[in-house]
Amino acid sequence: MLNTAVFVSGNGSNLQAIIDSNKLNVLLVVCNNKEAYAIERAKASNIEILILDYYNVSSLYNEIMVYEVMKEMKIELILLAGFLKKITPYLICKYPNRIINIHPSLLPKYKGLNAIERAIENNEDEIGVTVHYVNERIDDGEIIVQGVVNIKHLEQEDIYNTVHKLEHKLYLEAIDRILEEKNE
Ligand code: GRF
């Protein structure tokens, strides 16, 4: 199983889906927010947690620290699951094509924050979820899988629930593809 680090900032429902799937060896959870519920999830699964301080420490220095830890732990794959900080070229160069992100839109539409809210405001009939490789630009790398939800007749709360359910399914699908490619 691939040694994996999952980077989070909030609730961590995608982290939970990844842990529960048992497809990867999740050894480390990296978080920039010490209040994040994702930390409780990591604790419950006895996964090592690294909390980063982006207030006092630069992105680059944080990434240098994380990289040292990941090197020691022999981490092979990084999954971003609701991580709200930008990954810099430093880490991208250390993990070429081995950093994956999930974004709640049909990329290239609605890159960046509040993608679901912006799609709703624009009265979109469909919202998507995209899992993609990470490059130097936000929500921009090569797409691994994409899925669509028709939200025409859904209440706001149901939209979020439906999108999150699709996210959990698609992240696991993307992981399957990565594992298949690795074995080819
Ligand atoms: C998800 O909507 C993900 O697509 C976005 O941030 C959210 C994280 O949700 N990047 P959770 O913390 O995994 O529940």
C-alpha cells in the first residue's frame, strides 16, 4: 500500500472516506488549523498529525518542514482534501505527479474558494467535482476524474450533501486509477 499523507484544513469528511477505504496506508495528516475536526478523525484512527503555523511561518518554510517529516516516513503520495493553503513549487518538485487535489466544481469552471456558492449564485443547473493533479496554479492540473450533480430541484443543504457524497466516491475512484497506473 502506498504510504500517504493527507493535507486538511477543516471537517475532514474526504479524509474519513480515504481512511475508511483502506486503499492507502495513511501515515500522516497535515493540518494548518488546530481547531479542524479533521484532527479528531486522525486521532481516532491513530494517524500521526502535523500542525502547521501559516500565521508565523512562510509557506516555503512550512513545506520544507513537512518534506523532512515525509521523507523520514517514506511518504509516496500526498492527497489534498480541503487544504486551504497553496502548495508551492518546492513541494511540487519534490513530489512530481504525486500530489492530488479535490475541488467541488467542474474544472476549469469555478477555480478557487467558495466554488459551490458561486455556482449556486449563477443559477447553474449542474455542479461538478474534479479530482486532479496539483501544479503551480490553483485548481489547474491534469484532471483524473470528474463527476456531475444535477442541482436543479435541490434545496441548498441537499446540494452540499450531494456534492460531498460525490466527492467521497470520486476521490476513491481517482485513487484506484493512480494505483492501477502504478501497477502498469
Ligand atoms: C471539499 O468540498 C473539497 O472539495 C474542498 O474542500 C472541502 C473539504 O471538505 N477542497 P472535507 O473537509 O473533506 O469535509
